[in-house]
Amino acid sequence: MTVSEFGRHDCTSRYHQHRKRIDRQFCGRHRGWSVATACLLEASAFKPGNVSPWSDFEDLSYEELIAAGIAVAEVFDRAPSLSLGHMVLDAVTASRAVTRSNANLGIVLAVAPLAKVPDGTSLRVGVSLVLSSLTASDASTLWVAINKAKPGGLAKASQMDLADPAPVSILDAMRAAADRDQIASLWSRDYDELFSGPVADLCTEWHDEASLLDKIVIAYLKQLSRRQDTQILRRHGVSIAADIMQHSRAVLAASKAQYNEKLLEMDRLLRTHHTRINPGSTADLIAAALFFLLYERLLVLPQLDHP
């Protein structure tokens, strides 16, 4: 039994309802549709320690996470007319309006440079051009946006602190935080980790959307097994981050008969820790990889029957 098979009916129904809504709302708007659908797919997969249709957090529900993704998608659909700084600020503002907490700053920061790439340009090529063209004005606006979201990630790096004035170069801030934050690492290293990691992992065969959700879980576990999740690293320390990496490897190594049991065991471990452990940075990378594949039409979802 795969994870997509237990609780399938209720969760699949909720997923399909949201997919139909997104298809209608973003009909003819490929950029916005790709953002919203990437957020939906990422949230709908049973990834240990994350919000999913099976489990909410105290301050963030599955429904809020989907609403936040749709709100961000509406902003990113206007990317051609916005600076990158204002894309992020407007997205953070829109997301906070529909949630009780910082739901998706990591996703916003991971996807924004990709969504800003001009139409007709490969995202893999264009993202480095977007990042290299950032201005001091972008840095100032991004500083406001990140502070508004009150993140735990870029709040303090070895050389940059969000309590300080905005830097002239936001890439300098990202480089200073790169070892502490996986999103900062993407910005400062031209998204190499995304393309060689989750994007490559998700470019595998799947047969229907249930099996695609299972593939997303596998890609998540593979990323967790490659690099310690920096959200865990910052909040819980090296020992726990390394332990979660080993748990990910153990789930991936499990036999088909034991896979579900090991996956659920890992999820329980993350949720029942006295301070909940959430591999949030890894989930953000999965969402960005899904956006890349959907936008570039390397991942094509089956058509749904609409009422």
C-alpha cells in the first residue's frame, strides 16, 4: 500500500476540488496556473513533518496553505510588470492576508526569480539573468518583505542581519546566509541545487496523479537525504538535522512492504518532538522544482472533467 492509498477518497476529493478551482481561476494564464498548481501538489503529498491533507499545524492548515499558494500565484502572474522586489513584497502581503502565520515565504523566495524570467526564455538560463540584474531598490523592497514575513531563516546570518538596513546587494545577503538557508543558497548559486536535485528526481515516470504525489514524497526524501534541512538545522541544531537525514535514508532503503510503516514512523517522530520538527526548506525546494517542471511543460497533468 502506498501513502496515496490510505485516506485516498477524502484527500483525493479535496485535491481535485482545488485543482478544478485553479484550472478555472487561471484559465489562459500559464504562469499563475503553474505557481498555484505547484503549491497544490507540494501541499497535497504526504511529506513527513509537513502540512498535508492528512494533518494540519496548530497555526497553519492545509486549506490555508492552498489559499496562500493561490494568493501568491495571482501576484506572480503579473511578474512581467513587477520588479522582483515588489513581486516578493506583494506576494508576502497577499499570503499573510489569507493565513494565520508565515505560510510560504520560502516558496515565494524560491519561485519568484523563476517566475520573473521573461516569456520565451528558458528558466534554467533566465534565472541567473534575473538574479544578476537585481538593484539596490530590489534589495530594499525584499528586505521589507522578508521582515514582514518574520522568518526564522534569514533573520540573522554571519555577515547580514535583517535588523540592519537593507544591503546594496541582496545577493551579498544571500551569499552570507547560503550555508544556513537553502533558499539563499539557490539565489547565490544560480539554482544549481534545484536543477541537479529535486528537478532531476521528479523527472521520472508516473502514471496518474496519485502516483505523482508518491513521486513527490520520494523526491522530498531524496533531498532530505542529500542535505540537512536548513530550517531544522537553524531551529534544532546539527544533531537533530543529521538524525532526520538518516531517517530519510532509512525510509528510502525500506522494502516495499515496510515503506509505509517507515514513512509514518518518520512523520510521527517529527510531529511528536517536544518542539515540532518541520523540514520546511526541503518542501520549499520541492515546490520550486514543481513550478519549473509545470511552467516548462516538462510535467503535464491530465485534464479533469469540470462541472
